[in-house]
Amino acid sequence: MRKIEIVQGILDANDATAEGNRAAFDAHGCLAVNIMASPGAGKTSFILRTIEGLKQDLRIGVIEGDMVSTVDAEKVQGIADAVVQINTRGMPESCALVADMIQVALERIDMDSLDVVLIENVGNLLCPAEFRLGEHLRVVVSSTPEGDDKPLKYPLIFADADAIIINKTDLLPYVDFDIERFTRSIRNLNAAVPFFPLSCKTGEGVAEWVSWLRSRRPTK
């Protein structure tokens, strides 16, 4: 029982900080989006496409989470209005971003000058599901080469998602991925979640996702 109490205490402390982060986003009228996926699913490419679809009239900040390196932050730096890199190597929660990390990142950006903050979580389908960051939306990106069985293996992250992205649809003719089976597995966990099949390579389907995201943005 002591171990359970300790773990719950960690999560409670994280949730308290997450509430503060959420209040900060709300106070500045920023929509915060937590983007989660396994390594290689295409989170950074997805963020780049999302920025392209929003940047004409919205100001976008990006918080990049990774165990090491600044590779992804460098990719988005040229088109995002603000970028903060978080490297988690050496931290106890290295497998995911936690609310404390986001709190520190928010001190380094001017949220009054932003409309949307995209948070690229560490590549992992387990740990990120456990930690709230203060986000408004939790988005899971799953790519077709990964196979359609991920919801069966990692149900928590899909059950708690506000939107599901099916990325790399341009590869459907070449991989073993059944969209109907994939969506049915998730519907058993999360009946109302919207799906957005798209290809970051070709751009197909991106407009539908961007339109939906715009509809979730609070008024400044």
C-alpha cells in the first residue's frame, strides 16, 4: 500500500502543477495541444504541417520534448513563432514530459504573443498517457507502418485522446494496416473521438485536421 500511495502522490503533485499551467494558457488565450506518439510516427512532420495550416493568421509556439538533441526544435524553428526545447535525459520522468517541465518552458516564452502552443511529447505510448501537462487537447498520432494493433497494446493513451491522427496514409498500399480494424478498436475505448487520416508527405487530409483544430481554439 505504501508504494501505491507514493505513486499517487507523484501524480497528484503533477496534476496540481498541470492545473496551474492550464490556468496560464487560459489567461493568455492560448490553445495548448499535447501531441503524443511512438518514435517514428511523424510527430514533427505533423507539427510542421499543422503550423503551415495555421500560420497565415495565428501565432504558433512549440515546446519540443525529447530525451536528447535539439534536432526536432531546429526543424520547426524557422516557421514557428517561438520554440523551447526540453531534454529529459537524466530526469526521473525521462520517458515523458511532466507538468513541471512545461511550467519552466512557459517562463521562457511570451504567451501574450501566441495563439496556439503545440507540445511534442517524448516518443512513447506508455508514460505520456499518465502525466497531464495542463493541455486543452490530447492528440495521438499513429502511423500506418506501425500496424493497426496499437490500441490493443496501449489502450490508455487512446482511451484518453481528444483526437486520433492516422499518419502516412500514402503508405497504405504497401503496409499491413486495416483502418476499419484500427478505428473499431479505438471506438471500443473512446466512442466519440474524431479520426483524421492524413499524409504529412503529400498533405492529403491535413486541411480537415487544421479546420477541426481551429474550431477548438478559444477566443482571444
